[in-house]
Amino acid sequence: MKFFIKIKFIFLLLFIFSCQSEKNSLDIINNDRSSSISNAIKEASPGVVGIYRNQEILQKTWRGYRNIKPISSNGSGFLISKDGYIITNAHNIRESFDDPTLFTKDIKITVVTPGGNFFNAIIVGIDMITDIALLKIEGKDFDYCFLGDSDLVEVGEWVVALGNPKNLSSYTQYQPIASAGIVSAINADFNIDIQSGKLLDNMIQTDAALNPGNSGGPLINSSGEVIAINTFISNDSQNLGFAIPINFAKKIANELKLKGSIDRRFSFGINGQSYVYNDIKDGKIINRVGIRVNNVDYSDSAINEEIFKGDIIVAVEGFRVESYEQIKAVLIKLDLRAGDEIKLTVLRENEFTPINMVLGKE
């Protein structure tokens, strides 16, 4: 009898212990929820804004110009300073037209902060190539988002996309909508989109749900810091979103703030043309195309003393080039400007030779 009482007592203790362990586990889970995702959202949300665009469009006809139906859209953005500077995507601000007869007459941008305050925004600068725009609203002491370091982002870490998808924030007292996921890849490259001319390189890929209207909003880490700008989704797949790393976006935004635009004009101080040359690989002769230098202007603003007439430029910063258009594409891809030093590979006297030069101002 005493034996059975002891057994019951042991089972009772095990039951109490297991219940307490389960309670502790639930407490840990609840504490994790409170200390990571929800706190990150609370940290960043006050700086996330909705962006509304109304764009007047003109069409050029043989009779003159006529007004056509205006374009209205909504997107997202986020404040980066207490004095009202906002980063968003350029495509939220200006429409790109394939039809050369269409022109923008007027763009009105309205910004809505959490809580429902409306502001007319000034367009400080737009860069369609990197799809980044900088806006400004009048006021002071705005809540703003803290910017993280996108170079430290790791695959697998938790992230949250905040913004105004499908204008849903207007139904939640203008509070940003959140969707959580992980970083599924970094340094996702799409090169330069031929149709739009946009540079889509070194993107951060996430499976956090993105919808129309999310673009321009922040992708934040578990500390509530912005690590990227949500930009587009992959149409041929599910839950694959891509975001511009914030370190790169900051560089573009700072230049827009200082100059109002991104000046990518440059000069080599050379005159050349596409030229077929022979390259030997694995013992086989392969016909390739480079740019043969016909003339060098050493008085140009470019520092090009290492280039000579007759050189064949075959690569820029390791990227093979066959035309000036491809050189421009490489410089855009690497975000290089006049005054930057670059490395060329030239074919000279049947040898591939690396040379350095500094881009001049066009």
C-alpha cells in the first residue's frame, strides 16, 4: 500500500513539474514575441508613411496637346530625419512612359503619417535608375526610422516589411501594415533592366509578404532598424520580394539632397570603335569584340595618360565590354562617377595589360 502511495506521489510531482515547465516554455515564447518582432514593429512604425500620388498627363498629338486621364497611386516611404526627409521608391513618384508622346504635366505628392496627419511633399530629387527618391515635408520633431547596416545582414535572420499595401493603412487609423519573414538571399543581381533602365543589383531577397503599395516602405530587422527599401516582387513566383540595401540607398539619398539629381556623365577622353580581336583559350582561337582606341585627348578632364592609340579596351573593372553602351552600363552598375578611378584591361601588343584611369567630367 505504501508503495502505491509513493508511486502516486512521484507521478503527481512529475505532473506538476511538467505543467510548470510548459508554463515556463510558454512564458519564454511570449517573451520572445514581445521582445523581437512586436518591439521591432513598435520601434519603426512611427516613422513609416503612406505616399499618395496624383499625376497629370499630357499627350502630344498633331493638333497639339490634350489632357488624358490622370494617374493616381499609393505607395510607402519612411522618414529618415526629424526635419521631414523621406526615402521612397522613384516609381512611387514619377511614372515612366514607353510612349514618347506622353508627358508629365504636374505631380502632386501627399504624405500621411501614422495617426492620419496629411502633408504636401516637396520632391527633393528622383533617380529612376536606382529607383530611389527623396521627399521633404514641412515640420519638425517628426518620428523617424533608425537606419541599420545592410552589410551586416545575414541569410535566415528575421525581418519585417512595413508599409501601405493596397491602401490598407487607411483602414487601421493610418498605422503601417506589417508582414514578417526571413532574409532568404543577399546580393541578388538582376543587372540593368533593359525596358525600364533600372539598376537592380545587390538586392536583399525576403519571403515577407509584399503587395502593391509596399514599395518604398522599410524592411526592418529584429532591432527595428531599416536594412532595405522594399521595391518589387517576382511575378513568376510566390513570396519572393526584393529590397534595395539601405547603405546604397543612403548614398543615393545624400547625393539627391545635395544636388537634386545623380550626375552620371563622364568622359574617357578617347575616340574608339568596336573591333574584333583574337583571344586564345584552351589552345583555341576565339573571336572577341573590344573597343579599339583611335585617338586619345590627353587634355581631357579624364586622367588617361596610360591609354595609347591602338589599345583595345576589353574590360572595365573586370566586366567584358564591346561598346560604349556597355561601358556606361558597367559604370552605372558599380555606381561610379566622374572623378572615380577605374581599372581597364587593354590588349596591347598581343598582351592583356591592366591600366588605371580617372573618369573625367563630360
